[in-house]
Amino acid sequence: MLDPSAVGGVHEAAGSGTRSTAQSHAKNPVTSVFIPAMMADVDEVEVVVAHHERATLRVGDVFLKIDADQTRTDVEVEAMAMAPIPTPEVLWRKPPVLALAALPGTALGRLGEPSIASSAAWAAAGAAARMLHDAPLPPWPGWSLDELASRLDGECEWLVTNGVLPTDLVTRNRRVAEAALRTWTPVFTHGDLQVAHVFVDGDEITGVVDWSEAGQGDALYDLASLTLGHEEHLGDVVAGYGTDVDLDVIRAWWSLRSLLAVRWLVEHGFDPSSPGCEVDVLRSRL
């Protein structure tokens, strides 16, 4: 949960991402070997997302995830095997590459864009989250409260010191985020359940992608990640989830997630101030 390369809304999904970066990337020897062998029936390789830590390519109906840190891939593969909800099929793994089959359907939505999915589809996403949270815990731990609070303080200081965001905006959202820093009962969380990682066909969930941040965590963090930038669908998600939740804590996670994301996004060539994205989420708390 809360890896900076995931928390900022970078879409490394088994579907198209919505952000791009102008950074150039060196030729990868593994993909240089595998991609030509897969190209007989496809016209091109699509770069879904790429930065210096990881990249995702699409070759036909296959997604190739390349990660410099194979412990993240270990988590992803094990979490997908444990999850009680649909996930992409693992076709093969040859480090540093993981090959996944594309999911049917389309993403539930995109950060910074209105979702065209139905209220029923959003409710189905809430129900899928509940099913995951009711499943047995994965064996690896998540972040501790002390680690999370320390990291939040560090990011807020960096944002103010470097003039990235106005002091009053950071201070207000740091205060809002405080409500998330409380003891929770750990559940099996996806850890990066952003809207682009949930795929639907009509009103049905066809699968959830990008499990590298899965682990023991706060159920409300997953619900906050799912509804970040889509507050109008929070009621649908909670209805599908099927139990009372603390909406103030979900809003606190919106602030916390966004504060933690901004530096990573800026340093990796993404724009958190794009309409509807992290900076707008922070401004909405004023």
C-alpha cells in the first residue's frame, strides 16, 4: 500500500493509460527478445506507461509489465492468485517481464475525466472491494501508522519548501488527512484500487489489474482510491460495499493519497495539476 510509484494515479493497467511522459527509455534486452516473436499477428507495440522504475507495453492482447524491483512482481503474482475477484491471466513470467492477458471490457473511469459507467457498475466495484476485504489476509504486512505519518510529514515539508503547492493548501489537507491516521483492522487490500484499474462490461466487473501494492491495509483506503476524483460516485460505491463506512475517513484518504503523490508525479514527468487530478482533489478540500 502507498508505494509512491502507484499512489499517484500512474496507470500501469491491462488497458490504456491516460498519462504519458516525454522521458526516453533505453532498449530493454528482454523485451527485445520477446516482442519480435509476438509481433507476427499485430501491427504495433503500444507503450502504456514508462518511467525509470517500470514500464508496461501492450502487444496485441498481451500486456508486458517490466519492473526493476521484482519483489513488486512477486507480490502482484501472489496477490492475484489469492484474490477472490477476477484478475488478469498470467501467461508467463521471465524476470524482469510479466506477461498478462488483456481483460475484457473497459476501465470504470479515468482520473481527470467524467466516468460514463453506470451507477450499477460503480456499485459492482464497491461489492468487489467488499469481497476482497472479506477474504483471508495475505501473509505480508502493510504500512504502519508511524511510517505513514512520517512519510506524510516529509512530503508536506517538501511541497512547501520547494514552493510546489501553496502553504495553506498543504496545511489544510494535512489537517484533513489526520483523520485517516487512526488504528484500523487490517484487511486484504488491493493497495492501488484507482478507477482505471477496475474493468467493467456493462454493469459487471470483468477484472481488477495492477496488484503490486496489495497487502494488509485499511479497507477505507481502497474505497478512497477507487473514488478519488469521482466523489459523485462515492454513494454508489458505498451502496455496493454494503456496510456503513466513515465518509470523513475516506475524504481524509483522498487528501493523504494526493499529498503523497504530487512529488513523485512531478519528478517522473507527470502533471498532478491536470484538471480533475491530485491538485484539484486537494483544492476541493478548501
